[in-house]
Amino acid sequence: MRDTYPGGEVERGPDGRLVTPLLDQVRYPADLRRLRPEQLPQLARELRAELIDAVSVTGGHLGAGLGVVELTVALHYVFDTPTDKLIWDVGHQAYPHKIITGRRDRIRTLRQGGGLSGFTKRSESEYDPFGAAHSSTSISAALGFAIANRLLGRPGKAIAVIGDGAMSAGMAYEAMNNAREAGNRLIVVLNDNDMSIAPPVGALSAYLARIYSSGTFLGIRDAVKQLAKKALPEQLKAPARRADEFFRTLGTGGTLFEELGFYYVGPIDGHNLDVLVPVLENIRDAEEGPCLVHVVTKKGKGYPPAEASADKYHGVVKFDVVTGRQHKPGPGGPPSYTSVFAKALIAEARRDPTIVAITAAMPSGTGVDKFQELFPDRAFDVGIAEQHAVTFAAGLAAQGMRPFCAIYSTFLQRAYDQVVHDVAIQNLPVRFAIDRAGLVGADGATHAGSFDITYLATLPNFVVMAAADEAELVHMVHTAAQHDAGPIAFRYPRGEGVGVPLPETPQRLEIGKGRIVRAGKTVAILSLGARLAEACKAAEELEARGLSTTVADMRFAKPLDVELIRRLAATHEVLVTIEEGAVGGFGAHVLTLAADEGWLDEGLKIRTMRLPDVFQDHDKPERQYAQAGLDAAGIVRTVLSALRHNAVEAEGVRA
């Protein structure tokens, strides 16, 4: 039986499984290295078909993996992994790598609870020497592996595979600036799949790359260098070096990397195994180093729907292989928080020409792309450079603009020094729109927004808000736009809102003031952020048990609504705080207030509910929150335990 899809055809057996005779022989890279070179293109075709088939079932990152199929095969064929350390930057391009490193039988568990991670993960395989889900870390890590091997006298090279987008981050250049220390033990593969650093590849480029990487050329070049050192007058040595670089980098774009101490080879066709394998073999055996190999690939290679729309097929839900149609939910549900933010920011920008939007390589993920369509001169995508984004925003604010810096919570961590030094200390009114707050499901611990409440609310001058629903988010965007007294942040989760109507006219919230959602007498639940709906569910159950319950949407982690908290503490037996953040956040601030004012001395029962002190693995968000105890059932358990009320029944709930 054969399935025909755009651009290809695959054969399936009676059980519906793909027929992949060569891939079936490759469980680990050692098996791959037993194949003949002429068999590698067929293996790559089978590997690509397996990748498409698997991701169509699980969803996940598709385009990047399709683009590195041949490169993955070539790297494992040439290098002695896992002795040689292969480090994939970001990790979403590593699905083909997982398939041929002993994990094919689990590849259809990608990003599911208890299944394979969508990124590289040290605990998952010895072939994942370094975990990565944030970009631009691979060269630094590879340098560490290379120098450790040298100091310990161990064999093995370190190979970092980094995308052209990841090269926009300063960390990559910081690492390259120190790479000379590694010598020929360090190899960087620049996977150029979006922007063209050099002229298009072709037969001449491939020929030159093979020549430049050959032992003969390296030997001649080294001999010329030695001759120049000994025989040339001092005034001619510098021109000789420049001539060597000019002729070798003419048409290759390698001068920048040469200046950083790398021997540059490329650009070469990253889908041509007849070129890739010999070039990598030459680089592997070269005595000169470190080396940078510039390969040009195409995102989505081999699957036309993904080739035609790299953004649409970068990350996918389940899809039909034959048609390419993704199984996305139909219209009619609540809007996503991201889209609500984008529309609210656009509305503010129409009223205020000083509003600008900044993002760090995530325009569509943050909704800034929608803003940019209407205000192209007021939207800035600075690339994978969160540190620059924050200080850039600080400069804009210092000059009278109203910048909104839209960055995922997990990525804002990378710019914390700039948040402290360039924004908070100077009390500059930068507005931080923090997307993906809380747990994020299939992306797991690396992308969870667990720490922003803690790391922002500890800073003087900061205002920190958390949206309970999409209507509150609209109010918070408006409040931030109007707030010029200092830095202000508002956080909101990934995914759809809860379905509340959006306000036609946004309100300017009073800074540091919460609201009572439901009034009671015995239990007070102080909710910060998007756990409000679960808090209300818990209140219903507690009422059914005879426990009159107040629910407050606190809105602000900083400044606290001290007046409201003080009043609730004086009139209720137990206070429970709940937040989608790590220890040290909203609950810790409430406890500090209680301790400072002596409420605990008077017998008030306070419980803080927050994310557990672990990095939670990927799963569906509702399961993650249940595991964390931050659902309605967990709130009820916490209240009953605090009151020691119906102990037997509480044990039943806990079970």
C-alpha cells in the first residue's frame, strides 16, 4: 500500500506502518556508520518520511527537523557519537536525531505526558549531552565539552549545530570570541535556513568548500603561514594574511568568523550528502581549528506544505499527511490571551503615538506581528536578543516613548540584569507584557513561566499585575499604557481565555487594588492571575460543605492590596493564596506582611499555594496544574487541611 502526499510517496505495510528497510537497520548511530555512503540518501528519505508521519500524530516542531535530515545523517555518519558530543541549539531541530539515537520506538510519544521531550534532554539519552530549549547556548556548551576533554586527556570533539536565527544572540559571539582555546576539538555548524549570509550555494561553492576543507589545502596554507613568519619582512606579513583571507573568503562570507578565530568552510548545500560527508570528514581530520562549517538548508525540506509556509509549519498540531491540513479547533471558542493583548495594544496605540512594541524574535508568538501590520515604524523585532530588547526599551522610555516589551516569561529570565540595572534602578516606565505565564503544557519545564512573579516583585519601583481572564488583560494593557511612574508588568497565560465578554471601554485599574469576586465569612481565597476560575469552583464545593468562602481577585502581586488583605485576615479563619508561580512570589509577600503585622501571633491560619519546587515535565496543562495541586480539588484539600475540618473526608479528597 502506498500513500501519496505532496512531493513524495511512502509505502506502508499491512499493519499501516511505514516500510523503511534502511531505517529499520539503524537503531543507533553505530548502525548508521555501517552503511555505504551511497545508501545514505535513501536513509535520509526514509528518516524524513518517519519524521512527517510521527509529528502528524503528536504535533510539535516540524519545519526545522525536516530541514536538517541530511545534516543529521551526515553528522552521525562522520563523527563518533556519543564520544564526539553533538549539541543541537534550541533542540526543536533534533527530532531526526532522536529517531536514530535509540528513540524511534517512542517518537510518537513526543511532548506527551511521560513521553519524549520536544527538546534535547540529558536524562533522556547519552546522545543528548546538553539540554537545550532556549537558543544560542550550543557554542558555549560545546566549548566547555571541548576544553574539558583536552584538560582531562579524553578523546572526542564537540560539534555545535546552531541556526542562523540563534546567531542573532550576543551569547553566541561571546562564546566564539573564546573558541581559540578549544583548538580543533570544537566544530560549529551554522545551519543557515532563513537568511542568506553569503551568495547562493552552487557547484562552485561546493567545490571550493571541499577544497578549503581538504588536508592538502590546509597543509599548503599552513606551510605558507610558516614561510611568511620566517621569510617575509615584517611589513609584508600583514598584507599576506589579508590576501590569504581575501582569496579564501571571496564569495564565501567567512571573514567575520575568521576574525573570531574560526577556520571557515562554506557555504555548502546542507541537503547534498555527496558534499556534506566529505567536507565533514575533512573537518573532522583537520589539525587546524576551531572550524565553522556553513551549511544552507531549507526549512520544511521534502514536504511541500512545510516548504511553502515555514512559519505555519514551524510548530504544528496534529495534521493530515496527505493534505497537510492541521487539525486545529474551529472558530467560535474564546480568543487567545495573546490575540487579546495584541488587539488591546493596537487600540492603545491608535490613541497614543508614543506607544511602541518590542519583541525578541517572537512577533507572531507575542502578537506583535499584528501591531506591526498597522504600525510598521513603531514595532521592533530585535532578534534573539532579550538583553538588548530590555535596554533598548529603557532608552526609548528615557526619551519619552511608552514602550511595551512583549517577551515570554521564560525568555525574560535571560535579561534579568537589564531589568534590574537599566529599568528598575532608573525607575523607567517600561511596560512588560509577559506571555506564557505559568505552566505551558507540551513545551515543559524549559518554557514554563514559573519565576517572573518572584523575580519582578522583589524589585523596588516595579508594579506587577496578573490577569485573571481576558477582560482583565484588556484593563491591564490600558493601565500599563497610562502608567508613567515607573516600570510595570502584566502576566497572562498561554492559550485561550475563559470566555468572558471583552470590555468595549477599558478601565484604568487603581494601582495595588484588588476586587472581591465572591463574599463569604470563614475562608478567604486570595487568587492572583488565571487560577481565579478554579478558586471559584473550589468556593462552590466549600460552600456545599458548609464553609462560607470569599474569593478575591488580587490583580497585583506588587504593590499588595494591604487594606483588602488586612480586612480579610481580620474577618476570616483561614487565608489561602494561590498563584501560577514558584515559591517566593505573591504568597511569600502576603506571609511577610502577616509576619510583620503580627497576624500569625493571633492564630490566623495562612496557606500559600504555588508551583511545587520542581521542574515539572511536559503534559497537558490541566494535568500539570492538577499535579501541582493548583486546581479546585487542590484548593479544597488545602482549606480542609488548614481547618482540620472533616479529616476523614479530607483524606478521601486527597486520594
